[in-house]
Amino acid sequence: MSLASMEKGTLMKLIEWNPIPFDRVSKEGFPASCARVLHIITIGLLLPMSVLGYLSSDWPIAWQLLPLYLSLFVFGMPHGGADHLLLWGMVKKSSLVFQASTLLAYPVLSLIYLAFWNYQPVPSALFFLAITIFHWGQGDRFLSVKLHGAGYLERSGPACWAHILARGSLPILLPGYLGNDTYREFLEAMVAQGGGTLVRLDWVTENQILFLLLPTGFVVLQFLFCLLNLRSGEGRALLTDFVEASVLFAWFLLLPPLWAIGSYFALWHSLRHGLRILWTDGQGRRHISEGRFLRVKARWLQLTWLMTALALVGLWFILSMPLTFRGIQLDWLGKAMLGISILTLPHTVVVCLMDRIQLSKKLA
């Protein structure tokens, strides 16, 4: 069979069933061209979204939720749609029983967390915030190392953890400063959906200043530890870190919280994790290296669309979440975020396992 025929067959394949292998190349850094293209895409997407976000403060809640709503279908929810293939790739040399148990643990962990939401909604909400800070931070840490060459994050444990906490707290905590009322209503909506009763979270407003001080403190610590562990040739990586942190700080401080978080989830975190998945996948890596972006998109759909569709159906069935745009309000947001939270826990476990393989250097 010719190479052209094989590629045509790959494009026509609707669902990928084979595990994603973690070969030697998938553990190496990205080429510099990937960083340039990613920054161009990020600027091209977030710049117009920032203008719309600035204007959205006076819009109805339904319109402010549009980025988060669309993230269920584009980039956001799909960025975890290849978890089963990644898990399978990590345990493919193990016994069939262990492979099956590993894949089964994913939905079981989600259902256990869902049950915990029913009995302890406030601790469950706080746990969701904490695990999302860690997960979103670890995603940026990985690309800072592999894409920008931030070797100081591999050598220093304090620098690594400060970077994770800084990058994770910017999207999760900073919107609670100037957008405190919306932030509190968002958490109350989640708790109400999880526990079935409305609980007032006045402490969110009473401690408003912490939503500014904590992420600011983490960012300061991040650059202090990174400077202490900086080596020759890593100045560009540190500058990139500084620019990205500054952009994110301004983004989450100045834009309305619902718009800022929804846009970030789809167009920053999920986009970057999608790049990681495609670089780990052999076919995706080849298409990226050759600049075949239509084939990159086709490969992304092959890897993710089935599990994304099943996750949406499952959330709709379990949470009775309406999949229509008309009339959505904060109660819809509570259901959506509750659904995302129960998937975030096992997804974070998968990414931690990926880090163990792809970030092999030991921290001091």
C-alpha cells in the first residue's frame, strides 16, 4: 500500500481505537516553530475575545456564558476526550486485567466524586477549585519546560510548585477580586446543584482581598525562585514566562469573570493540552511537524470526538443539563461546572501519570 493510500485511510478513519504510545520523541521538547505558531494562534484568538469580553460586562448572563457553553463542544470538553487512549498507551504492556481496571477506574472515580458532591457540596466545591488550580498550573508548567525550555522548573522543586500555583491561581482566584459578586454566585450555584440546597458563601465576599493577594504572592514567589535557579540560555524562557503571566494577570483582573474563565478554558488551557496530546500521538506529531493543519484537525477529531460525545450524553443524563443556548442562567452554569468537576478529577490523574513519563528529570 502506498503512503498516499495510507494517509487517505487515516483521514477517513472516524474513531481511533489504538492506544497512544509514549515513544522517545514524545518525551522530548517541542521545536521552536511550535512556540511561534502557538503564540500567533493565542494572540489571534484572545485579542478579539478580550475586546468582546470588555463589552460583555453589560450583557445578559446567557451571553456572558457563551465561551464556556461553546467550550463543551470545541476545545474545552474535548481536551480530555483522548484520556482513554493515553491511559491505554501507558499500561499497554501490563496484563489485560490491569488495563481494564485502569480504564474502569476513570468513570468510577468520577461517580465517587459526584456522590461526594451530594453529601458535602461546600468541601467538594473547594476541592474542585484546589484541583483545578493544580491541574491548570501543571499544564502551563509542562509547556514552559517542553516548549519554552524552562529548565529551572525541572531543577528546582520550589520553582516548579510556585509556577504551578501562580499559573493555576490566576484563572481560579483572581476573578474573585473585582468580579467578587459573580464569583460568589457562581460558587453558590455549584453548591446548590451538588447538594440540592442553597448555601450562602458570605466568606467569599468577606475575604475579597485574598483573591488578589494570593495569586500576586504566588507570581512573585515564582519569579524569585526561577531567578535563583536560572542558568545561561534560559533568559528567553523566563521572559516568556513573565509575558504570559502578565497577560493572564491583566486578563483575569480586568475582564468579567464568566467570560474570562470560559475563554481561557477553551482557548488557553485546552488548546495547549491538545497540542501536548497531538505531539504525544505519532500521527499528530508528524502532521504538526509537516505543517498540515487540516490533517491535525482531522486527527484531533479522530482521537477525541467519541468520548466527548459520550461525556456530554452522560452529563445530560445524570445532571439533566440542557444543551440549548436559549435561557441559560447561573443554574445552568452550576450544572455545567459540576459536570466538568467530576471529569476533572480523573483527567488530572491521567495528566499526572503523563508528567511522570514525559517530565523524567528529578527535581532538587
